[in-house]
Amino acid sequence: MSPEFYTISQVADILSVSKETLRRWDNNGTLIPERDDGNNYRLYHKSQLEQFEQAQLLFQSNWNDELNIKASRPYKMLELFAGAGGLALGMEKAGLESVLLNELDKHACNTLRENRPDWNVVEGDISNIDFSEYHNEIDVLTGGFPCQAFSYAGKKLGFEDTRGTLFFEFARAVKETNPKVFLAENVRGLLNHEDGRTLETICDVIDDLGYKLVNPRVLKAIFYQVPQKRERLFLVGIRKDLISNSEFDWPSPYHRIMTMKDALKAGELYDCDVPNSEGQKYPKRKAEILAKVPQGGYWRDLPDDLQREYMMKSYFLGGGKTGMARRLSWDEPSLTLTCSPAQKQTERCHPEETRPLTVREYARIQTFPDNWKFSGPISAQYKQIGNAVPVNLAFAVGRSIIKTLNIIEKNTAMNKKKCA
């Protein structure tokens, strides 16, 4: 297919709408695709999409220019809730040097140590760690604190009032280290958690700590060379005394959307097919049923009798349940990876073979390099990968962080020169 044309799946991803919405737009004349004569597929020409802001960002991307962003000096980073290292690895690729990584899970810690013996991995409960020895010694503090509710008492919550949450520990680390910039990532749901009060409280605490928060943004991994429909909320804070010397720009999208074929086959993303590795297995009857699901399909593509057998009581409930009995497609990105590829609610079946994705297939969809090994039993490996920030997404955001630090460095030096 010509690079000037896009399939209905690709357009749905680019415009962040459903295929059903695109079909409705086709029927009411809002956006009418061309038809492939051979198979009657809906195809959209690039010129049709240029009216949409999301497509404009894709077609006019500065991705290649941003690849040239390099650190003007060695910048130091401290990471919390480090997991298996997806965020840290992306930040490393961007040019940040880790001085400490904290993680509670022993298997994830072993993963970090095995792959980066020189990293200072501190295993244990974050609440027991004193970060004050790094005061004014790091440039960036990063981490993905879990989304938790606060105990609201009808008052504006300050830093101390969030005690007992993992956000409090993140904020405490910011207070004790005083980095120039911090980066926090979280689930999209944080935007509306507790009717927005959770994020409002977080913003208030960040302000009290002396940081200016860049307008939070949900980044879609598919726009950053990641073959997966994964969304993460990013919060970036810049120390107030540096605001006048700084600026921050979110990363530009890659020029196209990566697919399962990019993830598992030799090509632009990887120079060889995915290596063999261990993986979970389906029970016999489940495999027999899933074998009848077409590529890109799910339970509704089964005969009615098998739908009833597989879904049981869920068959009569509302909702699409599109993750159930789901087989991925070579020509589309993966759905968001979970902590297990074989869970009934969130199936992630291989596009051709009737089996769950393997550990290395999981890792590739998260854009880990093939030489990044995961420690622990197979269930722990899946969990580590499923919880990770995609490496290429972290790399893209890392370049934006480096650019900001370079600007701060340059302008601070110029101001000192003027005052001398």
C-alpha cells in the first residue's frame, strides 16, 4: 500500500476515534474514504487527514531534529518506583546518568542489577530512604507514583496532609533533593480521579514545594515509535527560580505508527525477528476456541454457541468487552499490555499462532532491547514488562527534558556572565 494512504485502523489511531465513528463519518459524508478495488477496504488519502490537528502533528513532525538533542554536560538523575527500567533506560538513551534507582519489588531490582551492574539500585520501601544526601546534586528526579486517593477533610491539602501516600514520598524526595526538573508519570485516570481533586491536590503540593508545573499531558505511545496503544499521563515540574531561564516542549510524534509486524519482525524497529523465549500456555479448550478467532478479532467474531460457552454470564451483560478472546493483528499496534497476556478479560493472543505472547514478544512491544533480560519466574517477568514505561516513549520525553536542561544551563551561564 502507498505511504500516502492509511487504513481505517491507522486513521482511528491517529485521530483517537473508534472505527465505528469513522464508519459513521463515511455514512454521513464527514470523511469519505476511497475503496480498495481488490477487497473493498476503506483507505484514506493523506490529504484527507490534513484538516485534523492530530494528523498535522504527525505529518509536520520535528522528530528527526529532536533526535539530535544531546546533553551539553553530564546530567544526573534519581529515579523512584523504577520497576524493570523502562523509564530509566529511555532516559539513559536520551543522555541522563542515573545516580540512584529505588524499587520495592525484588525481581525488578534483580533485573536492574543484572542489566546495569553499575547502577546504584536501592531495594526497599521508599519511606525508609533519606534522599537529602543528594540535595542540589541531581538535575532530574523521575518516577511513576501509583494513583491513590487522599483523605479529604474539606480543606486545601498541603504537603504534610498527603502523608501516607506514595505521592507524599515522591514529593518528599523532590523536597530533599531540590532537582532542577522533575518528571512524574501516571495512568490517564489520574486526571479525573476523585472528580479531579487528587490531581488538584498534587498540583497544590508541587506549587508549595517551589515548582511550576507544565500543563500535564497524556501521551499516546503509538506516536513515539512504540507499537502499542498505551497512554500515560506525564507531569513535568521546573523549579521556580529557573523558570525565567527555561522552556519545555513536549516531544514531536514519529512520522508513522508502528505495528505488531514492526515489533516482532525484522525491519525499522529491530534488525532481526523476535528471539524465541518462554511464554504462558492456554488450556486445551480455550486454545480450541481462540483458534477460531480471526486476526484482529475478538469474542464477537466467534459462532454464537462458542460466544456463549466462552463468555458464560458475561455474554448477557452490556459493553463491548473487546479485550476478551482478542487476537492481535500484524497490521495494527498491540492493545495495551497488561501484567499477564492470558487473562480472560485482557487476552493478548499472537496474530497467527494460538498462544499468548511470549516474554520477548512482550518486551519488544514495550520497545526493550533484546539484550535486556528479566529476572524472576515467568509471571514476575510479564508483570515487570506490563508495568513498564515503553522505552521509546521515555526516550522521546527524555530528549525534551535534556533540551530544557540545556536551555537552563545556557541561560544561567549567560546571566552569570552579565552580572560579573
